[in-house]
Amino acid sequence: MMWVRQVIILVAIFFIAFLFQNAFLGRLGLPGSTPDLILVSVIAVALAYGYEIGMMYGFAAGILVDLAPSTEGVIGVNALLFMAAAFFAGRLLDPRDRTVPLLIGLTAAIVGAVILARGVIDSILGQPTVVWGNMAGLILSGAIYAGLLTPIVVMPVVWVVKKFTPEVAV
């Protein structure tokens, strides 16, 4: 029965992040990149459940994002990048060393690395949307937005996981 609660929590996290990102954050017109709430939720799940479950969640979230009508590009790229983000988020910090400033820095660094990796992969695959002159601004703005979203997303996700599935929380 534990896995049912876990699946419900993960599905709820994804749909809340997906709805907020597409209905609200994507329409704000902020400078630089659009805040990637789904990627921050992948990092939050990896921090709360560990890297294995985080990678599974990242793969599922990435495939669903790639299949969304508003997404352009090759299917599977987001899944690969979200899995890598979950792996590093779940493995880099010991659970006893996780303070809010470290989590903000870790999330910002991972999101910046994912933006850069997405640009590299899209360039290799011949996507015309990559403009390398704008990449530094996109990485910086994406990292700043991720850092701002971290206390709003990661802390509640970790709390919900510990509250409703304490037997599997990290």
C-alpha cells in the first residue's frame, strides 16, 4: 500500500508543477529563460526519496514534457537530462548536510548545467533553436529562477514525503 501513496504523491507533484509552469510561469514574460518548475520538482523528489526514485520520476516527467504539445525538439532529451539532474541531486549532498543555502546552490547549479547540456544536445541534433550568444544569460537566469523556486518547491515536497511516506523518505 505504501507504493500507492508514493505514486499519488509523485503524480500530484508532477501535475501541479506542469500546470503552474505552463499556465502561469510561461506567461510571465520574465527576462532570460522560463523558470523550469518541473526540473526543480525532479530535484526535490530526488532529494526527498533518493536518486533512484528521483531518476524514475525524472524519466517519466521528461517523457511527459517531451510529449506535451507546447514542446519542440527530440523526444527523450528532457527525460535524459531530468534523470541526470535527479542522479546528481540525490547523490551530491548527504541528507545530514542539507541546509537551505546548500539546497539553493545545488538546485541552481544543476538547473544551469541542464540548460547548458540541453543547448549542447540540441546543437548536436541540429535543432535551430540554440543561439549560443544568449546561452550565458539563459544559464544565469535559469539558475537564479531555480534558486528562487527552491524554498517554495523543495521544502514542501520534502515535508509531504516525510509526512505521508516516512518509511521511504531519505
